[in-house]
Amino acid sequence: MADDVITLLTTDHRELQRLLDLMSEDRSFRALALPLAVAMLKAHSEAEEEQVYPVLAREARQEEQAEHAAEEHHKAERLGRQLLDMDVDSEEFDHALQEWTSAILHHVEEEENDLLPALRQALTPAPLQELGLAFAQRRSQALAGRHATAGGEDGERGGQRAGTAETRKELYDKARDLDIEGRSTMKKDELAEEVHRAEAAGDD
């Protein structure tokens, strides 16, 4: 039987913590582990914000907490990208790695102590497993570098799906790139409106 979403999320957390510990304990591991950890965090965050947080906000009435968690994702991703440009043997890297680790562990603690128990209480086992499948599929897409409609029939029809015909995934990715607050709990039409407004403001 497939794992439920809570099992998948906590497994990701433990793996990310393992990579952080290895980088802290053994500098020779950093060059290999850092890109893996950054990619894993990004894929995990994207899948969680797109698939899990809307359910958490709607079913567990944790809208404000989900938005706060999404902002923590954004901060952790930014710190991870900064590490990629540093010398892994430098003191600067040591300090930045500590900051990144603290940010991630703080987020993990809040999520596992508050958000995930609320999600488990709000959903029965079957929906939790369905949500786990959706999360795993979206995370796999992100790890493979595919966003929304890469390849296949959807990719071939991409030119016909511009504007209002964009999927929620496409709109969410744009909202994420534009750093639109509240995106994790928005419906498709709300995302479209906010993306359009942000893009128009950027053109001014």
C-alpha cells in the first residue's frame, strides 16, 4: 500500500537532515551533497506548497500557518542558492551552512509538531494516501526538471494554453517566481489575477 503524505513528508525531512549533518561533519562531502540537498529542498517545497498546503488550509483550517510555512520554504531555498556560489571550504560557507540548517530545522519542527498532526486529524487514511501520491508525483516532476506540461500531448498544446487557459500548476509556478504572498491557498482564478497584476506592475 502506498505511503500516506505525512510519511512521505517526514521521510524527506529525515533525508534532508542527514545531508545537512554530513556537510557539517565532513567538508569533503559538501561538493556532492550540497547540490543534491538544494534540489531536494526545492522539489519538496514546490510539491508541498502546490499539493499539500491548499488541503491543509481548506480541510484543517490552517491557512495562515500554511502561508507562513511557504514563506519559510522561500527563505530556505534562497539560503541554499547562496551556498552554491560559495567556497565549500571557507568560513563563510560554515556560517551560511549553519544559518541554512537552522532555518530548515526550525521549519521541520513547526511542521511536524503543528501542521502535520492537524492534517492527520482532518483527513481519513484514504485521502492522506491520495495526497501522498499527488505529492510524490509533483516532487518527481520537479526533480526531473519538468514543470506542469513538459513533453507529451500537454507540451505539444502548450502554445494553445497560454493566458487564461494556463493550468493551476503553471500559474502557481509563476506566482512562486514572482514571490506572490498567499499563493499556496489561492484558487486558480485568484492565482491568474495576482500573476497578471504582478506581471503588469513589472512592465511599468
